[in-house]
Amino acid sequence: MKKQNAVRGAVASPYLVWTLLFIVAPLLFVLWFAFTDASGAFSLESIKGLSTYGRTFVMSIGFSLIATVVCFLIGYPLAYCMSKASARSRSLLLVLLMLPMWTSLLVRTYALMALLDNGGIISNALSGIGLLKDQHLNFIGTEGAVILGMIYDFLPYMVLPIYTSMTKLDVRYIEAANDLGCNGLQTMFRVILPLTRPGIVSGLTMVFVPSISTFYISQKLGGGSFDLIGDTIERQFQNAVTYNTGAAISLVMMVLILISIGIMNRFTDSQEVVVR
Amino acid sequence: MNKDVLIRLNGISKSYDGETVLDNMDLEIHDKEFITLLGPSGCGKTTTLRIIGGFETPDTGDVFFNGERINDMPPYQRQVNTVFQRYALFPHLNVFDNIAFGLRVRKTPSEEIRTKVKEMLALVNLRGFEKRKVTTLSGGQQQRVAIARALVNQPKVLLLDEPLAALDLKLRKDMQVELKNIQQTTGITFVFVTHDQEEALSMSDTVVVMANGRIQQIGTPTDIYNEPVNAFVADFIGESNILDGVMRKDFAVRFAGHDFVCVDGGFGENEAVDVVIRPEDVDVVAPEKGMLKGDVTGVTFKGVHYEIIVDVEGFKWMIQSTDYVAEGQTIGLSIDPDAIHIMKKSEFSGMFGDYSSFSDEFDKLDKLPEEDAEESEEE
Amino acid sequence: MKNVSRIYMTLIFLLLYAPILVVIFFSFNEAESLSHFEGFSLSWYAELFEDDEALTALRNSLILAVVSSLSATVLGVIAAFAIDRTKRKWVARAMESVSNIPMMNPDIVTGVSMMLLFVGIAAIIHSQPFLGVWTMIVAHTTFNLPYVILSVLPKFREMDRSLSEAALDLGCTPFKTFFRVELPYILPGAISGMMISFALSLDDFVISHFVSSPDFRTLPLYIYNQTVHDVKFSMYALCTLIVFAVLAVLIVVNVTGSFRASRQRRKAGQRQ
């Protein structure tokens, strides 16, 4: 028995070493950088300095909450409609949904930019039909554009897990609800919504987490006028002097996200993991 | 019977998380015999089998194979093969490759493998099934493949862990006969684990009745049925009325308020004993002619006979009779001396043998949760 | 009701695809304009294929995806095996949670933490920062690892333990048992884990952004670099190609999937 354990340990060791070296150690380095200064001495300066980023945090959380809620409001009915479609159209719809998910975020954001940009399609179209007289409408740089970018980029991540739990839903529950006197809307709120909760929770997580940490969307669509947490972190790592601040902000964001995932998971018993 | 001891278990104990599963167990298994470990869920029979197979190591005690201590020998070096409870056929291999598995691991020439697998398929009546996927086979067919896969390695001993449990009744009866035939043709020692007493009685040379991690009785099926050593064995094997009695002297016993002549002796004078009377050994007679008198409280038609529950001064007897009696009727019971079996008092005295709350369903209800408990504990 | 749902789906998918369709359309525009289509042309594609940097980036992306998905699969299978065989439940759960960290954390945090690891180690051993192809491979393997575990672990969990015991019983050493019985059993999980890893690795921008150096640039990094300043029409061409490549893969996966399903259905029919 002892020998078996030793063998098992030896087999598992590459994985354990890898985990310690490349999953645990990096997080320790974040901690270390967050609590030191550029010279490597212990310091709370970076943590204290975070108060200047209060506005950034509030704005990031606000934007990503709005994006998450809107994604849910659009995505839940979409998932429901998809799950009701015939088997053949379901597989087509699924391909349509997955295509943007597997197309690079950069490509999608860039494409959206082509639509919203000064001299972009919308602006051109509006002036084309005479609504804009020789002036260009630039959506880039507005709050709306950034939030729209988040919604547009991450909507499929909301739909897919909800759709999955809808298709797993046993039709007999719905029939039972109808049998017991629920009309369509009552069935939706009393049966379907609670039973698809695991999908909802992972959908919310899968939109909220990338929204709050994005920097490409805000760089491109925000036109540089909106500094979200992601942008702030990214900028700190352009230059070795500000690594410590960057680590401190990353640390706070990580804790923030862990807390929100923790809260969300309280709403579901299932151990469903966030996958795309 | 050949009396060469092939496997000897010496003072084996095993516990999981502080719960004793096997308690100081001794057992000898002889060459070429069909031995069955019989007992309810959680009695330790499967653990015993797994210790012989090498999947568990005993906490204390030794396992000997042909006189050699094999406690630390891994399963792949033992001359023992197993037919697993849910067959454990490899889903990624077809029937031929499943059976050939053990031979290939031992690097047998492929020509020889082909011949041997063919032989085995013939033995288990599966000619022509070579290319079939195992997942497309019925339960009975999978069972046969599992047996062939084990036997093709020509083990000294074949271990069978409740191999028939997943089959339906009809198929189970057929397989019982077939297994016995295979055992006799191959001359391999079979160690068979079951909780089904009928299976044990009809197939085995030797039955080992186990309860609470201990062996209760070892003997031929006839011995076990006719001469149970304690209330547990009497109750577990067949139906039994078990009464408190006092041995007056040799060949005289008092129970149910009467003195009876019996054929057992060798007990102390006025020693308290358990008395077993099989339901089929009680004759129904007119009330005034009976040794005992009672009221019929239940009658169930069972096809071959009626099962009659009779209340004799508060103790409910079960009687099997081909004659119909009506519920509420008063009848007399007559018992021959050789129908009375006397046993020493044991830890099981008073736990079994009264049919006052008897019901088939209760029996099943009682068993279900226990079985679950055993599964999780032995995983 | 049917119509409402059809209209709703059409509307949302149109909105979802509008930007992509526009980009595809104008990538064939002769002029560098998003308003006037002045004739069909492949000039932007030609420009793209003359760009050595783009081709190198594509090659780098493929190399990285192959290497990191293979190594993640090997590590992930070992990890799932170790997690499954760990007797103490809380240890197994802890191992699983730690492995999941790169999947739960935002990519930016994973990227930043890996970068700090490499920078920190370089500082400790007083070497030059060594960001490049090796740090990319390590980072990609690490963030792919949880996805492999996620698709392999259930296979190990559902596997009947007596299958392994049967192999031992039939003469396999534990080592042979793994390769002859356990590995074939979990193989479908390992393959789908590998495919997911491959795709994630090709797609990743954020983590690569932090652990890369200019001498090993992947396709997403190249796109990022090209789009920092102004609009480039050759990027529209590249976007179009990427969308069609993804579409092709999805269709192949979907068609083989339904092909398999229909074959199974036919088999089931034959047996009846």
C-alpha cells in the first residue's frame, strides 16, 4: 500500500510541480509585488495609492454591471427561443452562436469599430440619407460605445450556458406546471427560470468577469477617454517602475471577482464551472 | 473430494474507517472444489474475495496460496482470476480482444491466442461472437464473455463476485447449471460469492455462511440446511420456526409448553437451547390430535403449497402445507422427532424465527438500504 | 408565438452579425472606404499575403497552439488521474480548485501574474528578462490545463473501478493497466480537451500580450499591433479569413457530429 502511494505520488508529480510553479507561484508574485516598492522593499504605498483609482473602479463596475444585465435581458429570451426551435435549426443556430465566440475578440471589436467610427458605416449611412449634413457622427469615445462593445462581444457567453440548461430541462416539468394551472408566464417565472439558474449564474459570470477586466474594448471604442480597471492595469505594465501599482490593482480586482463569484454561487447548488 | 488445501486464510481481519468488516477469519479452500461464500450484504464475503484476488490487503492475518504467503503479491502475479460483479468488460475492445486480453499481456503467440479464444467461446456457447462489440451484448452474453476472459488464462482459482445478480430469474437458473458444468469440465476451483441462498445450495460443494464479518458455518449444502448451527444460519437458509427451548435430557426437549421427543443429544441437563422446525416438517391435523393447537391468522397460496401462519399461544408459526385451511380456523400441529433440530444458544438467539410481523415486502424493505451501505463501503 | 420568437432571433442574430458582415463586405472593396463600394478587389488580401510579419505570426500561432495543447493534454490527463485517485476528498477538491484558478481568474490577472513570475525569477537570478517563446508555451499550457482537466476528469469519474481491477487481474501491471485500459477509456475526453486547448491557444490575446516579446508574435498580437493606431483595410481581409476559418471548423465539427449521430440512429434501427 505504501509503495502504491509512492508510485501514485511520482506519477502525479509533474502536475503538482507545474501547478505550484505556474499557478500558485505567480499569484504569490502578485502579492509580493503588491506589497513592495520598486526597490523590492516592503511597502504599503501601492495599496494606499489605490484610493486614486476609486473612480476607475466605480466606473468599471458600473459599465460591466450594465452590460451584464442587458446581456441577460437580451440573452435569456434568445436562449429560450433557440431551445424551442426544431432540432435541425437548433444546430444551425448553435453554429451561428458559436462563430462569434471563437472569432477573436480583437476581430469582433475591430468590426464593431468599423460600424461606429467617425467615417464608419452608421455615420456614412445617416449622412447618405441626408440626416447628417456634411458632418460626421462619431460614436467612438462615448460610454454607450464601450458598453455596447461589452454587450456585443460577450452576449454569446450569456446565451450558451443558459441555452444548455434549457435543453437539459425536462419537458415534463413544464407539462406538470401547465397541468397544475400555470399559464405561460407563470410557468416561465415559477418553473423555467428557477430550473435554469445554474446556466444563468454561469452566464452572468462569463459576461461580468471579462467585461470588468477588458482593456481592448475601452481602448478601441472608448477612444482613450475611459480608463477602466483593465486599461489601468495594462498601462502599469508598460513600464517596470509601476509594476507594483499594477500588481496591487490586479490583486484588488481578483478579490473583487472572487467575492462576486462567491455571491453568485450562493444562488446555485450546482458545481457548474465556468466554461465557454 | 480432493483434500489438497489450495488457499488458506489465517486470522484475517480487515476494517474500513474503524468499522470491522472481517473479524479474525480462518478458511481453507481445497483444490477443484466449488465453494460459496454466502451471507447478507455487509457480511464481509466480497471483502474476503477481494483479499484472495489481491485487491485488498488484510490488516492482520495471512493469505497462503499452495503454502506460500501471498499477502503482498499484487493481483497481476496471482494465479487467480476474477469474474466481476458488473462484468467489467473493456468497452473499447470487442469480444475476441476482451477474451484475448490476458493472453496478450503474457505475450502468448497469436496463433495460440486464436485457438484458445475459440475454445473458450465454444465453452461458453458464444461461437461466432468474436467481432461483436461488448456494449451490444445482452447481460447473459456479457456474463459469458467475462467468464471466458477469466478462464482462458487457466487460473488455479476462479473468483466470482455475485456474477448472476444482474440477470433475470430465468437466465439466472440457466447460468447456475452452466456454471456448475463449466466448473466440472475445467476442474478449476470456483470461489463464488452470493447473497442468494438458493443459488448457494444448488451449485456448491461447500457453503460458507457468513455474518458480521465472521464465518457462522461451513458445510455441504445438505448439512447447512438440515443441521444449522445457530439461529442466524437457520433463518438465512430457508424458512424456519425458531423457538426457545430447554433440553430436559438427551433426546427430550421442552418448548411451546410441551415435551417433545427429538433425535439430538449431547447438551447439558436443562440447558437452554434454540429449537428449529422447518415449515414443511409440520403436519396439520385436527385440533384434538395435535401436539400443539393454534389459530390460523393468515393463508397465502404459493402454487405448490399454502403458506399458513398459525398463532400458538402468541408465537406465530409458519407452516407449509398442500392442504387448504381457512383463516380463523383452529388447527392442531404435529411434529415428528426427526423434524426437530436443536441448536446451542448464540448471539443471534431471539432475533429470528418468529413470523408475527412476517411479510415478503418487509423483508425487501429491510434489505435495500443495507445493500446501498455495503456498496459505498466496499467501493 | 412561433413568429415572435423567429423575428426576435433573426433580429438579434442580425445585430450580432452586422459588424462582421460589413467588414467582410468592405474587405473586398477596391477603395479604402467604408462608405463607397467601388468595385470588387482582392487587393487587401494581396497586401496581407505579402506581409511577412502576418505570415510569421500565423506560423507562430500554429506552433504555439500545437505545442501548448499537446503539453496541456499530457499534464491534464496526469492531473485528472491524480485528482481522481486521491483518497482524501478535501485534498482532491483542493487540487481541482487550484487547477481551475486560471479558468476562473480574468485573463488579465493570469497574464499579469505570469509576467510577474517571469520578471520576478529573472530579478532573483539576476538575468535579463526572458519573455519569449518559452514563456508563451508555459503560459498557454497553464491556462489550457483546467479545460483539459474539465473534459478528462468526468471520464475518470464515470469509469467503473473494476475495469482497472480486471486488467490487474488479467496480468497487467498498474503501468500497463493505465495504457491498455484507462487511457483508451478516457481518450475521447482527452481529445476534446486538446481541441478546446488548441482553439483557446489560437484565440488568446490578453495573456499572450503580457508574457510575449516582439520576437515571438502570434496572430492576435499582430492584429493588436496593427490596430493600435489607424484603420487598416488589410486587417479587414484578415478578419474575414479568420471568420471563415472558424466557420469551416464549426461546420466540420457539427457535420461530423450529426453524421455520427445519424449513423448511430441507423444502427439502432437495424437492431430492432
